[in-house]
Amino acid sequence: MDRRAQTIVLKSRREIDAMRRSGILLRKVLDEVAAAVAPGVSTLDLDRLAKARIIEGGGKPSFLRLYGFPGSVCVSVNEEVVHGIPSSRRILQEGDIITIDCGVNIKGWHADSAITAAVGRVAPDVERLMAVTQESLEKAIMACVEGNRLGDVGWAVQSHVESNGFHVIEHYGGHGIGRKVHEDPRVENFGPPAAGMRLKAGMVLAIEPMVAIGTGETEELSDEWTVVTTDKSYAAHYEHTVAITEKGPEILTIPE
């Protein structure tokens, strides 16, 4: 358990609306990048496309040089879970899956979102992995109700994933977001329910289930960024930026 003091920055309606502007641009960028996913495309091609569209839309790539990261997007293929570095040498092939994780900063307000896309036709179990992971995100968002607890959000992910025979990757999770890409609190993708910090209106969370076909154990590659499943099983990752409000959860990374 993380026992350090956490500083939760609650956002006003005006600040949430500012984050939504970043989120709308981010979703447009992700949709365009996902449409460009095809056999023969390099992950660096996708990174360059994302960066160009973010700048054209009046934003800045949140991830570029964040903690030293060299790309505008994290592009993670197959057994790569998160933090994959864009490369001209990584060429997509039929049957691959790729997670595109991206952040946008407009006037100092960040939004963060991720999708997993298939490269052509993928195996049925991989297709099901993607569907279950996306469904777990939807269930987590439904749990983002004022008065619930962070454990309820994590349990919504864990219970759905495990009931479908997959495994949550527990070492990586979501986070608060706002003026900084990463703010408190940490948002785990596992329970227990009715435990942890109580959700309050004004909290904005980046919720991001990461799920594997295999055990869920991970390791970091020698590039000191890319995280892969230890057993090399495929992993999927979806993410939205979500505001907690008195009227329920608001997804900030979808079109108006």
C-alpha cells in the first residue's frame, strides 16, 4: 500500500471544460492514427502523424520528452504492454495488435487516452482480449460516481477481466491528471471494492486498464521504457480521461 501523503487537485467546471478541449483534439488524433494502422506501416510513421495532427490542432504532445521519453506517442505492439518507443525499424504485420497511448496539452491542460488497434485480421482470442479490456474500461467509468471509492473502480476492471479468463497487469495503472500529466491519486485496475479514497466531484482521473492473455507478469526491456509481458502473451490497453461530477462521470476524451 502507498502510504505517502497524496495531494488531490480538484478541478472547477471551467478547468474541466479546458481539459475537454485537449481531450477532443486527442480523440480526433487517435482516431486518425488508428485509421493509419496497416501492415507495412512503422510505429515511427504513426508517431509522426500524431505529432503533426496535435500541433495542427493547436496543442502540444504531452508525452514528448516527459521524463525523457523520445516520442509523442507510446506505441506498444503485441506483448508490449506500455511505453513502447516509436521506431522506423518496428514494422507492423498482419495479425499484430498495437496500443497507441497519447497525451495532448492545450494551454497547460492535459488529456490522456489510449486505444488498441488490430493490424488486419487477428486471432479470435486476441480479438476477445481487446473487447474485454475495452468493456472493463467502460465498467470502471460507470463506477466513477461521487461517493464511491477508488477500490470500486479497480474492482470493476478486475472482476470483468477475470470473469472472462484474462489477467489484469497490476504493476501499471491510471492516475490523476490536470496541469500535470501524472497527478494523484494512483488508480489501480484491481480491488477490493468499497476500499480506498472516496471519489469527490472535481477529481479528474485517467483510467487505463491493461490486460494480458497470460499471467499478467511484466518486465522492462533494456531500453528502460518498453514494458512487456514476461510470458510474451498479447496485452491490450484502453484509456479515457474522466471527470467526477455531481451528475456522474464525464468522459473528456470523446467527441462532443
